Amino acid sequence: MSIADWPEDQRPREKLLAKGAASLTDAELLAIFLRTGIRGKNAVELARELIVHFDGSLARLFAASPQAFSAVPGLGLAKFSQLAAVRELADRAMAERLYQDDVLSSPNAVRDYLRLRLGRREREVFVVLCLSAQNRVLAMDELFEGTLTETRVYAREVVRLALLRNAAALIIAHNHPSGASEASQADRLLTQQLQQALALVDIRLLDHVLVAGHQAVSFAEQGWM
């Protein structure tokens, strides 16, 4: 059935205008982006099929290559370009807020940005946010990249970067592509080692954020540091 034949309060666009974007399902939001379906499928059905194609993961969908995205019947490089543009706009909007605010007064902004930036990565990556004495972000650097399950991190490189950026404090983060949100013993040990190494040069380690899919877990809030 065409979406135009649905009751008005069930159509994604009208539902969004009446109740807000948060009231829509993933498929309904994606349907608004797609705008039209294909022969035999309306936009919502096509959106559901697209999400299923990427294992039910929006993160995997947003991380898809042009070839993988275009392999879905009814989609192509034009739609991929639009999706990539939307993703980049979201990244930039989050980054703008992150760089303007005191990170301690807006911890959710930090976690939201890291979740958006790292949640769709297929390999483990380790990033460092260098902060000023006023707790504003000076720079964000992707320092190490590893495999699906681990990243080798060197404390001397983290300290060197912090000194190079003239940072007064750091927030570090890494992702678990597997989706496991529990910090490993190695993660906790690394946090302690970095905290001690940075303290020798009078730089504070404020937090370690673990990103697992849609979740962003703060070590500081969990009492792990």
C-alpha cells in the first residue's frame, strides 16, 4: 500500500511534524530521507529492508561503502551521496557544539559526539581530546587504529601529543565494534597507566569513554578511574 493511502497520523512526515522526530522509528526516519520507494515497496518498506540488509544496525548502514549501499535494489550512488552528506553535517554540528562548550558542563555533548564519530567504525580506534585549562576542546586526534577486537596504545605517544597540543587535560576514548559495553581489564589497566604517565607532566586525565554501538560509557561516572 502506498504511504499516501495511510491514515494521515501514521504517515512518517506528518507524524514527525505533529509529534517530533524522536517519535518515529528508524525505518520511518529513513523513509523520509529516501522519499520514495520502488516498484512493489513503499519508502517505509524499502527503509526496513535497507536496515535489515545491514544487520539491523544504523551504524553499519552509515558506515557502508558506496558499493555495499548501492547493492541494495532501488538505491544507488545518488542516494549514497545524500546519506554521506547528512552524516557529515551531523558530525560537524556535533563538533561545533563540542568545541564551543566547557566539556565538564556539557558531558552529554562529548558522549554524543564520540558515539556518532566512533559508533560506526568497524575497527577499534583510540582517540584523544586535548583540553585547555578552561576545559575547552583544543583538538581531537585519532591516535591509534587496531583490529576488530583490540588496539595497541602507547602511553609515550599520548603524553607526546598532549604536550604538543599544550593540553591541560585530556579525555580519551575508544570503541568496541563488537558492541560489548563492558570495559575489559586491559581497558581499565590502560586508563590507570595513562593517568599516572600524564600526572608526571601535570596533565589531568578527566575521563575515558567507551563507545559500543549506540552506547557511550564514561569510566569516570562508572567509578573505574
